[in-house]
Amino acid sequence: MTIQITVIGLDPVGISCGLALQNHEKDLLRIGSDVDLGLEQKALKLKAFDRCIHNLGNAVENADIILLNQPVDELHSLLEAIADQLKTGAVILSTAPLHVQVLAWAQTLLPAERYLLTFTPSGNPAYADLANSAAEPRADLFAKGSVVIGAGPEAHPDAVRLAADLAGMLSAKPMYFDPYEADGVLAFAHLLPYLNAAVIARATAGQAGWKESRKLAGRAFLLATEPLAAPAENKELGTYALLNGQNALRTLDATLFELSALRELIASQDEEGLRAYLETATDLREAWIKARETGQWDKVDTPPMPSMGDQLTKMFWFSKPGKEQNKKD
């Protein structure tokens, strides 16, 4: 029995999904669809899909699996558009890094016996430069990576198994999360870097000296602001942050705390503390890269971080009543 999978959204991620499924062409009928005819033609030229169907309704009407590779701000309208075209038993998988809200939309928009799960993939750990590695489609973009599968308690077990099987076909490892937990985890992995990049761009370019300093900005500024080149939305920027608002605030609170700690180290001319702060940050990054490259997440030691309570004590010890008296005593 041939299973039809329709991928809606043929950017490098969508086309890479089709390429990764080439080895399963005996079992799968791969259909691609995009509003951009040029992307459909590119996908066919690369043989990522058996066919491309431009009409959205026709593309999904016979599909057993629909992979929605769409920006967050377009998901609701897309689900509305395809809801009545889905056949009974169809499984819809959303690659967006938003889980709770997407599942809630599905409950209100999709007919009975149509099942939506969230399906957020990460890239191949062999590619250190994630941004450039995803610039062009590649069959192994997800190999040895992970796919976060989010499903509510009402999710059909067969739909969950199918999502896991598809992750395996992409040569990725499925990771099962409660949708609320998934939104919290992905807020730090996806949303916070984007928001921080916006802050850096505004804080830098908003200064009076930017007219001259922009001539000196180089790799560091480019890398720090690079997340702005690939937002989770297409047109309505900020949609992802608003729909995942509680976790967005939590990530920003964590950022503000660290900025305050760093500011105090510099303001107090704490050379030793500043050096330790930056060394820990460097070690944390190196540990992440090492674990990602090897895939041995449990075998790579992560440098210990002081608790928030410990850091608060150090930050505000200077203002505690009696500090100078205690020092004299």
C-alpha cells in the first residue's frame, strides 16, 4: 500500500524532507506544494517529489500525511483552508516551533478523525554552520538530528507512531514532549536567540555613533544578528513571541538577569568575576558544540552554573546593610 505524503512549503527544509524520503519511494508517493511556482519547479528538478500540485485542496485531498512546513503567522489560515479537504484518518504534522497554540487551533478547526501533531526538526549535527547548511536543500539535513513531537492526551496512538516513523525515515530521532514543555524548551532554543538578535541590532544601530561604527562592524555583529534573517513568521513579525508569551517572558527575564549580573561585574571592576563569567559562557558553548557534533548528549560534561540564589547574593551583597561594618569587624 502506497502512502501519500504532501509537503506544503518548499523552502530548503521542505525540499530536504522530500529528498530524505527518496529511499522510501516504493512505499511513499511524495507530493509537494507551494504558493511559489518557482520553488515547485526547483523541487521537481531536484527529484525531491514525485509530483507537485499547486492547488492546495488538490494537494491534500488524498494525502495520508500532510507536513505543514509553514511560518507561525500563516498556520491558522492554512488549517482553515485545508480542513474540509482532508480525508478521514489524515495525520497533519506542523514543523513550526509553536505547539500548544497550534494544537488548540486544530481542535477547533479540524473535523473529527483528522489528527494534528507538532513535528519540529533540528538539523544534522555534522553541519556546524547551521544557517549556511540549510541555505540549500540536502537529503541528510536531518540525519542524526532530533524531531520534537508534541501531542495532547487525546492524540491517537497510531498518529504518534506514524510521526515517529516519519522521523526515522528522515534519519532523525523522535523526542516526545508534552506540548507545554515543548513550548518552554523551544522558547530558549528558537525564540530567545531571535529576540536577543533584535535587541543587539536596535541597541547598536540606535546609537549616535552607528554612522561610523557600522563601517567597523564585522563577523561578530553579523553572527549575533543572523537570527533576524530567518524569523518564525513570514509577515506578522512577533506572532511567535505573542502566542508563546509566557515562555517568551521567561526567556527575557533570564536574559535580563544575566545582563544585570554582567553589568555589576563590570561596574564593580571585578576582574576575577568577569573572567570567570566569560570563561563559563565559553565553556558552556564549547560543551554544547561537542555534544551536538558527537550526538553523545549524556557523555559530555556541562560546566556547573551557580544557582540564581547564589548569583543574587553576589550581585546584591554590596548593598546589604552592615556590609562595611562587618568588614571592619
